[in-house]
Amino acid sequence: MDEATDKPIESADGFSSSSRDALVVESDKERPVLAKMEKERSARLKAGEASGITDQFDKPELYESQAAVREIGLDSTVEEHWSRFSNERQRLTELSESRIKDPAERKQFQQDMRLLEGRMDRLQELYKKQYEQQGRSPEEAQEMASKQSQDQVSETLKQVGRVLEAEGDKPLKQSERIMVAEEILHHAADPTTVDQGSHHGTCHVTTVESRLYTRSPATVAQMVADVALKGQYKSVGEPEVTVTLDKDSLTPDCEAENNNYPTGSDRSFASQLFQATALNVSWELYNQHQDPHTDFHYVQLHDTAVIVEDSKDPQKEATTKDANAVSDDEVVELSNQITGKDEKRFLLRHGRPEDEKFTDVDSVETLCERLKEMKEKGELPAIVKVDCSNEPLFSDSGGGDAGGSGDWHFVTVTDYNPETGKVDLDNQWGEENDHFGDRALDINTVFNLMKDPAHQDPEEGVPDRGL
């Protein structure tokens, strides 16, 4: 909170430092950022009305029905993209009124819809930089980015609606689906709410989850929606892999079952589904690379997690220990499996041989240059590999008590200010351990976090693969 203005501090990604405050905000205490977003929404509505598009279903020929929006591409008009967004917002608002019975949860849900809509301009700015890097003119990049940002939000709302409107009790109960729908939207509205909880060895998939919610929320929303509705997910990378979650992994664990909006460092049920699925995608790729093929599988139990040697026999825990470490390559591969892209160099690490997949940082100057470049090109957040025996992460972990602490760890850098040298760092151990705004870290501190104080062989210190 900025004491001089009494306003929430916003990072480069558009997230308020107070976005994790009380779940329900009374009308006389609504965050200033929400008022700003409402103003921006009104401006967009007026722009749509000037083009003959209102906030209702004014172009039914574009759609098969109000509940099933037909896909439209970047060659369509801005008005068509805005109309699609308006329809999805209207549909999800109506679904929330009929499905979410608790008034406080319903109010939080609709507030998250406004917060997600407020991210549209930030997404547009991100995509514009990417299109300009592809050689598009500023005008063309602006128009394409506008359409893509609207589509991302529209598709995210659509996926949340899929979960909310579903019937039956398999693979999830209706109450569990409502929980997942609320949490997908909550994380999409503010990706810094994604945490690993007390689950050791899940920091790598948690940073991938948070980064994708920031850059492509619809991608994560569809993945979690597919798992919530079918218990299964098919990746879009090369090679494609299909994973099916077991009954235990599809049941809220000891943290996820507590409430629909976990507080502190607890992991949400939506994040449990994402992380269990992502870990199994990683394991399946590992299995396929073995000769003969193995059948390792990640299982999330109520109080812990295990790796089993046979996905059809959850009781057969793995005895092989040399396969318990996830490599840096697999973090990058996992992200690309989910997005279908071939992104490189978004993972930053220290003291490694040069590899085009990563950014190898051997000095503060190298770190400064790469973070500045990522910001200018629209490549943030960065996933950064750190040793949490270094400060301030050692103190943040309570001296080694946090999930995944006491070893190598992954965090995300959401913003960098080249003028001040300050770095906004999102740590997956909960809000109190994030470093934003006044708690942002100096670039020298971040560089020191990336170093191994014991100078151990980095290959011996990689984070556990889901253990």
C-alpha cells in the first residue's frame, strides 16, 4: 500500500498489492483499482455501442447459441471480438447467479470477473510487444494484440463456464466443480495467488502455472476444466501425451478441502489439479524416454503425495530414487507441452554451460540485461532457479519449514525496473513471502539467490520431481 496515496501498488503485470485482501470488499471500501477497471470497461462499452455492438447479444449470426460461442479468428473485426467477450461475460454472470448460492462467494466471483477484465489492457500490452518482435508495424501489432487479449479473457470465461454449468457427480461433485470454477477465475484475475502450499517438490510446476496464468490464462483454464470434467488431459506439445488422474488426485487434499479461496500459502483445488496433471505429463514424457518404457505416476493423497511404479496400482510406491529429480530441460519442456509453443530462455539459472534453452547467468550485468530484454520483448514473467538457503528466502521459509525449502527452488520474476534495479519476485510460498512494491529485491540480491553457497554440483541439487 502506498502510504502517500493510500492506493494499492500495481506491478508491471497489473496486479494490486492488496489483491489478496479480504475476499469480500464492502461497497464503501472497494479497491481504487476496481474503480479504475470499471471506468475502463465503461469506455470499452461506449466504443462498442458506437460501432453498433452493445453489451447484449446483438449479432446472433456470429454465435451458435448464448451458451456456445463460435470461435472467431484474428482476421475478424475488433467489434466481433468485443461482442464475443460481452456474450461470455453475460453468460458467466448468469451462471454465477444460478450456481453459486453463497452470497459472499458469488460477490467474490463477480469481483474476480472485473479484475480479469481489468487485465485485458495489460495482456494487450504484452501481446503488442510480441507482435512487434515478429516484425509487425505498431498499428498492426496494436490491433492484433487488442483482439488476442479480448479472446484470452473471453476463452477464460468460457472455460470457467464449462465447469460451472456441468451436471452430475463424476469425476467431481458439483460442490467441487464450483470450487474449481471459482479458483480458476481467482487465479486468472491475479496469478500471484497461485501457491504450492506445503507440497514439497512442486515449485517447478507452480511457477509454470503462475507464468501461464499471467501470459495465457485461457490455456490454463482449459487444462484445468478438462481435468475437472473428464479426469483427463491431452497435451498439445510434441509428442502429444495423454494423462488420466487417479481418484485420489481428483479429490481435494488436506489444504484444498478447507475453503474455496485458500488463504496464506495453502494451495487451491484448481492448483492441485493443474500441478498433479503437469507432474504426470512430465512423468509420462520421462516414461516414454526409457527403454523399456516405465510407468511412473504421480498420485496426490490427502496428506501427502507419492510416486507409484504402476499407474494401475496406486499402492505400489516407487523404490527407484534416481528418477526423483526434475531437470531444467523438463521445466521448459513441460511449459511447451501445455502451450504448444517452442519458448526458450525464460528459465534463468546460474553457473551453467551455455544452452539455448535457458538463460545462463554468470554476473549481475548478465542478469540485468536479460531481465530488461524480457520486459521489452514481452517475455516476463521469468522462472528463476534459486537456492533457498540464501537470504531472504531462508528467513521467508522459517528457517527451512516452507514447502520445498532447504534446497534448490523455483520462483517467478514478474517485473524489473532497470532504473532502480528493483525486482518484483513472486515466491510460491504464499503472499507473505512475495517481494513486490516496497519489498521488491535489489538485483544484486536476486543474483546472490541464484548462487549455490556450498558450490555443490548443480546437477546434485535440482528440485525434486513432485516429491
